[in-house]
Amino acid sequence: MSDAFYVSTPIYYANGEPHIGHFYTNLIADALARSMRLNGSDVFFSTGTDEHGQKIKHSADELNISTEEFVERNSNAFRNMNTLMNCSNNTFIRTTNEQHKKAVIALWNRLWENNCIYLSEYSGWYSIREEAFYDESEIIDGLSPFGSPVEWTKEESYFFNLSKWQEPLLNLYKDKDFIFPQSRSNEVINFVKSGLRDLSVSRINSQWGIPVPNNPKHTIYVWVDALTNYLSALNYPDTNSTLYQKYWANGKTVHVIGKDILRFHAVYWPALLMAAELPLPKKLIVNGWWTSNGQKISKSLGNAVDYSNLIEMFGLDAVRYFFLREISLGNDGDFDQKIMINRINADLSNNIGNLVQRSLSMVHNYCDGYIPKYSLTHLDNELLQQFYNAIQHQVITGNTLSLIQTLADRANKFIDKEAPWTLKVNDVDRMHSVLFITLEIIRCIGIYLMPYIPDSSKRLLSYIGINEVKNFKELNNTLQSGVKLPTFSPLFPRILSQG
Ligand code: MSP
């Protein structure tokens, strides 16, 4: 029986166009979903747009267009990003959908019925930009911990009894696998141990959001609204629906999130779910942030790197590869186009590309394009075993791609050492075996690359006569001698330096 997994990205503020930061978070989730599917799991993968909140309304007002039109436009930009990046999501959720609104209201009612929400008065610091509340102790030089302006707010508000969930939350974090990487887990544990205050979960005078049931002068706090997307994507509140049953009630949920929204996902979200007596996510994978030439990427600085230009210049898979390879999952990275070009050339053109190019050329020139016959020595078998068992697919850590580079490098060295061009003259049988081993290694590398660069790996595998791979188990299906291979062309042409 296959495991059911639910993989999600955050839903992106429909407040502007997507940039490499959003592209990156989606990419991690996509590689993860693809990798789990190839592992035999049944995966449902969701992404979407977060469309409520004062900030969004302000932005639409500034442009003098209706908020509906504004969010529709931006939501479409995110949808287009998914198409462009070959994202394998199964659904795209918008918080302005009626289905989503129903889910938020149902969750709210459930919290209310469970006496976890009460009406009182809020006074404290609120950042409109982050749509987040902060304690006095968290304010640094008059700004939020993430550097946004905050305003002192005093108003009637509904509260969620977050303080009551301190112990259950600390118990949850005892599962060392709950938050990746571990350093982020420590950050959360310290925050929760320092004491939790009840959370203000409604705003008054906010006209763009979901009204509180029975008290429409209040709007449900945008983060409660947004977090519920993970349930509405699975048809909640219809808890009998197949999607909800399979992936939320009985599946394992993995939320991929950026480090800036950790508190919402590691503290508020599980507490809300516990309060509503709903199952909890299994894992949070927390990615770091990309800067652009050392600076935070922001609309106001106008330094957002346009992923679509990169894709146009270098090809989708080269760009996907770079972002997933360049930094280990969890770390921050600085985007620099020159580094990107060097990386693509070194890893994809010179290492993997060269391995494929020279091996296939020899098979076509020395063996008429047929997969050669072979006879393997004990050492050959040992070598191949290392390739068959090189990668465990349970988690993507960002190091898989560097491991694949090591494999390609080892394969290139194997070819250099065995020198099929010399064997061709004095030991044709051995030459056949060496080329067969090389094709087998290419097959492994092609399969390992599938979650990361799906199109190119498909092409690569087609060059060795494999049309489709549905499961990593197919690593066991050795190539058949005597099969005629199709013609091929370079996979990753070298990028010439651009000044
Ligand atoms: N709408 C909320 C999330 C609600 S989820 C229930 C939000 N949206 S966001 O558009 O601001 O950010 C979405 C994701 O993009 C976050 O995971 C964030 O970390 C990620 N990134 C935004 N800029 C980024 C970089 N410069 N680098 C890497 N990821 C970044 O927060």
C-alpha cells in the first residue's frame, strides 16, 4: 500500500508579481513532491495565493483598480509561474474562493464551539506589511523583528487562547523530525518556552477579508484565514471527502515554508488545529532566503530577479538546477548571475553533459548505436552497486545534487581510466563492457535527476532507450544489450560568459 503525503507551499500574497524567492519555495516543494511520487507515495501537492488583508486593499487602492481585479491579476501571475516552471501541483488555491471561505468559517465556528475564542480588547504593536502582532519586547528601534513599521493598535478583538497550548506544543517539538533544519526547531522551542500570549484573531475596520460569523464588524485575522488554505485545498469542511480523508486525516502533511513565516506554521497553526481537534502536520521544511547582490529582494528596491528572464536565457532546467544545487536546504543564498553561469557550465555542461556526450558518441561510433554486450568483473559489479545505492530518496536535503555531481565525476574518471578508445584497438569485448557500465551509470544519474530537472532527465533517459520511469524501483531494470539507441543532441550547451 502506498503512503499518502500532502505537500504544500505557502500561499503567496497576491500583492505583486512573483520573484525568485517565490520561485525557490515552489521549486523545493515541487522537487519534494516529485521525489516522493517516484518513491511510490501517493502525493497531493498544493500551492496558491493569499488574497485578503489590508495591505492588499491598500495596494489596489493606490493603483485605482478594484481589489478583485488586482488580486485576480496577481494570482494569475503566480499561476503562470507554475506553468513556466513545470510545477507539478495538483491544485491552486485562492483565498477568495467560496470553498475556502466556507472552510475558514467552519474552522472559526469549531474553535468558538470549543471555547478557544473569546471577545476582548487588543492593545499592542501591529505590522500591516507582515500582518503580524508583536509584543513590546520584540520591537527593535520602533520596527518589527523583520524590520517593518509597526503601529500601536488598541481595539476590540477576538482572541484565540494560544497560551493554553504551550505544553502540547512543546510536546509536539519533541518529535525531532517535525521541523527541518534543527536550528529552526530550537528557535521555535525557545519562543514557546518564553511564554505564549493569547493571539488576537480579528481586526475591525478591515474591509477586505472574511467577516467573523455573527459579528461582521470584525474580519478574521488574515493569518487564520491563510493557514486554513491547507485544509480548504482538501475540501474541508467536508471531512468525508476523499481528499480530506486520504491526505489530511490519514496522510502525512509536509509544509514547505520560508524562515520568515516559521512562527505562524510551527506555533499558531498546530495550536489552532489542536484546538479544533484536527490532525497535525507531520513536518515543516524551512527554506532560507535569497538576496540579490547582497541586498534583500524587495519591490521598493526594484531589485527583484526575474526568473522568467533567467529561464529564457539559460533554459528552465538549468535554472531549476542552479537554485536547488547552489545552497543546502535551509541556508540563505545570494543570487549572482555570474556564479549561476559558472555553476551551470561546471556541473551540467562539463560534468554531466560531457559524460553523456562522450559516452553516447562512443556507443554510436564504436557499437553502431546498439547497447553493447557485456561481461562484468567482480570490481565492475561493486562499482555499479555504488551507483545503484547512492541516493536515499526520503528527504531532499539540497545535498542530493552535489552527490549526483560526485557520481558523474566518478563516471568520467572511470572512462578516462578504462580508455575505451584504446580498448577499441586491443580489447573490443572489454570496450563493450566499459560502455555498458557507462550507460548504466548514466541511467542511474538520469533517474536520480528526475525530481529536479524533469524535462532534461526525461530527454537524457530517452537517449538510452528509456521512455518512462514511474518509480525509483526501476533503478533495478538493467539496460538490455542489443537495443538500438536513438540519435541524441547535447543536453546542456555551454553558456558563453555574458561580459
Ligand atoms: N501569504 C503568506 C504566507 C501564508 S501561508 C499560509 C506569505 N506570503 S509571501 O508571498 O510573502 O511569501 C511566501 C513565501 O515566499 C514564504 O515562504 C517566503 O519565505 C518566500 N519568499 C519570499 N521572498 C523570499 C526570498 N527572497 N527568498 C526565499 N524565499 C522567499 O508570507
